Amino acid sequence: MVLGRAERLPFADASFDAVLGVLTLHHWSDQMAGLRECTRVARSRVVLLTWDPEPGGFWLTQHYLPLFMALDREQFLSMDAFAGAFGTGARVESIPVPIARDCVDGFLGAFWARPEAYLDPNVLDGISSFARIDTSAGLAKLRADLADGTWRARFGRVLELDALDIGYRIVTAEL
């Protein structure tokens, strides 16, 4: 095992064919430095699964936990910022990643079609966003809205979908 930080990777230049990061950038202390390091140690490409703060549209963060949106807009890079981070000559592409209704991974948007999951402490323990702020009021509102049918009346249409685009993106940089 090799321990390191994204901002100062303990590898020589061009050590790897590719660098992959999955929902990690918001944990870095300096995202631009981390992206430069990814570019430095990769020979041909960098691939990142991240979140785009622009589209919004996720019922949980818009209506129950809006502070998540405010914090995430400060932490996540815009898609335009990636092009500058990878330097001139890199071809950068952003690809939407719709999340399947039965997604079993535990990231924030995975349970969009199973709202009751956001009331399960075991689920919340696996989502880093819930460790950042007090979510008790928003989750109490969600609990009440699920109990009295308000959630279904307001957002039930999403339950007809097989997948939903709530801002997750694969960013690739061909170096």
C-alpha cells in the first residue's frame, strides 16, 4: 500500500497509463493541485467520476437539504474549470452519468428512487455529506412528508423512471 495525498502524489512523472478517481475531489484540500498531480503521473488520460454543481434538480438537496447544495457548489469544480486544470493540449470531455433506480452504491444520489433510505442511519453513515452538517430538520421533514404522502405527491413522478440525471459526470482528459 502507498499512502499519499492527491495534491502531492508519491510517484514519478508518467508512472501510469491512466489515473482514475471516483467521487473523491471534494475531499481534496486543493483540487487544482490534485488535478495537476493526476496529469503529471498519467501518461495518456485522467478519468474522474464527479458531480456537476450546475444542473441541480435532485429532490433531496433542493427541498430537504439545501445546505448540501450550497456547500457542494463551493467544493465541486464546474465542468469548465476542468479544462484549465488539465492544461493546454488536453482534450477534456464531460459525460452525464444517469443513476439507476436500483443503484446499490452508497453515494448521496444512489437512493433517489428509495427516499426512505435517507432515514436509515446505516445508509447515512456511508455518505460523507451527512458528516458535514446537522441534517436533523431536513430529515424530519422528509420523514413527515413520506408518512403523510406529501413526498409522493410532489416527487412521485421520479418513481416512473429507470434512471435519473442528478449531476454526476465522468470527466475524461486525454493528455
